[in-house]
Amino acid sequence: MWGGRFGAGPAEVMREINASIPVDKRLWRQDIAGSKAHARMLAAQGIMTAADVDAIIEGLDTIERDYEANGVPEHIELEDIHMQVESRLKDLIGEAAGRLHTARSRNDQVATDFRLWVRGACAEVDKSIAGLQSALVDRAAEHADSIMPGFTHLQVAQPVTLGHHLLAYFEMAKRDRSRFADCARRLNQSPLGSAALAGTSFPIDRNATARALDFDAPTANSMDGVSDRDFAVEFLGCAAQTAIHLSRLAEEIVLWASQPFGFIKLPDAWSTGSSIMPQKRNPDAAELIRGHAGRIIGAFTSLMVTMKGLPLTYSKDMQDDKAPLFEAFDLLDLCLAAMTGMIGSVAFDTERMRAVAATGFSTATDLADWLVRAHGIPFREAHHITGSAVKLCEARGAGLELLTPADLAEIDSRLNGAALPDLSVEGSVASRTSTGGTAPVRVREAIEVARRELAG
């Protein structure tokens, strides 16, 4: 490839460090699609003959079938997927293959291929997140009335419904999908025709190639088109945030599956055993999702650090843009599949959840709220009175719901038996009817909204 300028070939180590084919061979479909669009445009503009473009398209079709059936060979001396395809094309059709590179560079070629791949990855991730959302909604519908403890600081705070808890992750996933959609929309401009960095003197039609590859438009600046990877950084940012959400849910699964919690039982399909302790059922899938989040965040950081000091336009550092993104995509795809499987099959121990929800005086706020509603006293005063009730119950080793009307009157003359229904976990949950609240009636409404959103 460099024979006109260099008299000797590269050193063996240089050949290895310079080659990217083991990584970027993943772009072969995008590379062939971009080459077909470019060839057809060159013919339409009179830059290439119809005979040459027919030969090129036929040759690319042959390569496509070969790669689909047998995979992409890794000829290190050809460096990357672009030269791999071009070399094979030359073997197939001869001299006409060399005309394909007219009015383009590997710089705009890889930028186009990479955008196409990331756009497709956004669509795949969106589909996977939607699958997780469906699993969350289905389980939430099963447990719209099931009561569990809601936590702050990992301390029992207030009772909530399990359906409400699961729908919290539905909302996180909805925002994750919106971020990937934004990423796909922003990246959807074609760098093809930017050439090395300055554009080309050939009368090309960049709008035609953009349309052929389903881009919204060509990039407006040739230097920006070949040199920025903000779309890849943005994808990794979206992946990192999604991984954080998955990691939080995974952590809850790990906790809930432990004996002190006892909220869930993971099926055998999502558990492993111990090499020494035969009684163990380990939530390894959840732990690996939690661990993989660190690798995805690391990939995000890696590409940002690679790009942060690069002057315009292209530098070879940017060859390292694809490995972290491919790794993050693969890990995220695996994590989403595993989490969807776990959510769909986990067994919830709702009796245990309900029992824990009743501990820790979780309905204390309900007593304070009753005082405010019934007697119009300031909440801070009601908070103080309720604290006295909690203190009494602690001394007796009993819950608030076991207080008698006489007990309440002794604490404060304004308290009476009318407050008692609010002190059960069922009463507490049912009362939380504000928009977005945990009351079963609100949870069922949210499920219907979620299902409409998923239906499209």
C-alpha cells in the first residue's frame, strides 16, 4: 500500500501495533454498504463508468456472501477492514477495484462505518431495554398489591408496593432508551465525502450517499466529519448510565436473595453453587451485572481520555476508539439479557416482604399525617407527637398498629382510635394516592400507561 513512498516494509512490531483488523473487522457490513453507496454515486456523477461500478457492486456482493458464511480473515499486513475489503475486491475484479477509493479516504470511510455501526447498536440496545421494561411491567402487574418495605439509608422507612418498586426501574429504563434515541438522532449525519480532511475536488454528491445510507444529511464540516468521535463517547455515556441502573437493581437482587432479607429466591438457571459449601445458592448473574458496570464505565472513561488531547484532524490514537465501544456494547447486551431473564423468573416471598415492611415503625409518618389532616396542627408538632408514640412502642416492644385508643389518648389528647386504620401497612400503602404514589390504584394506572408506551 505504501510502495510509492516507502522503500522498505514496516518492522514486525510496527505491523502488529498498526493493524486494527482484529477489532474493526466487526465493521465489515457497514464498510461494504458504504462502498456500494460511494460507487453508485461516483457512477451517477460521471466519475466512474457504469461498467466499473457494476463490477464493483458484483464483487462487493461476493465478498459479503463470503464474509457472512466464513467470517472475515485477518491479514495483518492489510491493517484494517477497509484494505481487507479493497484487496479482496481487487483479487475478484482487478484494476477497477482501485477506482473505488476515488474521492474518499480511510478517514471518512471509518468515520462513516463507525457511525453506521453505532446507529445500529442504539437500535439493538433500545430493543433489549424494552424487553426488560416488559418484564418489569408484567411482574409489577402481578404484585400491584404486594407490600414490601421501602428503604432510605437501607433502613425500613415506609411501606410500599412491590409493583411500585419495580416500576421505578421501568422509569429509569425509559430515560435510558430516550438517551440512546437522542444519541442515534445526533450521530445521523454522513461523513462520507469528507475525504482525508479537506473534502475533494471531484464533483461528488454527498447528499446522495447520505440518503443511500439512511443518514439525515452529510456532515457540514469535513474536518469535523473525519475527526470527532463524540457520537461514540455519547453512546458510551448512555451505556454507562444504563449499566448504573442495572447495577442498582442487581445489588437489590443480591441483597434480597440473602438470608437476612429473604425476599426472593432465584431459580437454578440464574444461580450457581459453591465448590466447598453444598448449601450455597449464589446470585452470580446479578453480581456479574454489578461488576460489568465498572467495565462499561471504564470504557466510557477510556475513550474520553483518548480523545481529550487530540488536535484536528485525524490521529492514529483514534484507532483505539472502537475496542472500548464494542466491549461496552457486548457487556451491556449481555447484562440486559440476564437481568430480563432474572426479573421474569424470580420468585418473590411476599409474606416475608410484608412482615419486614411492618417493622421499624414504618407507618409513623402516617400517624403524623393523620394529626395534620384531622386537627390542622403543624407537621413539625405532629412529628414530635408521633415520636412520643414511637418511644412508647419501643419500650413495649410492639408496633404502632398495636396501640389502643387509650394508648393514643395518653400520648396526646387529640389522638384517638380513628387514627388506627392508617397505622397498618395496608392502610398506609392505600393512602398514598398522590400522582406517582405507591397506592395499588396508582400502580395499576401506571402499569396501563407503561403498557401503552411499550405498545408504541
